[in-house]
Amino acid sequence: METASSPNKLCNVDVTDKNNHKGYQHVDIGFVADMEVKKLLAEKEASEKAILSFRTECKEL
């Protein structure tokens, strides 16, 4: 991604290459969803594994 210094180069980035993807921790799920995830973790209504699964699914979309 560092080499995508122009619009033309940015259009040629291979989006199917997993090396160009962010980690699941850095995927923007939205403000409200992020607040709900934090609330569910604080109240122990969702496990870390469930949150990991949710964030991974969001990344795949």
C-alpha cells in the first residue's frame, strides 16, 4: 500500500491479496457497533471469541 502514491497506482492495488488487508482489530465496524461490542464485553454478555467472530465476519464483507 505504501507504493500506491497516485490515483492510478491505487486503482491497481490487488484487493484480493490478504497482505493488503487490515487486521480484524482495525476494521471500522461503526461507532454504534463499537459501543455495543464494548458494552457486551463489559457486561460479560458476549465472549471474546464471539466478538472475534463478529469482527472477522465484518472484515470479510
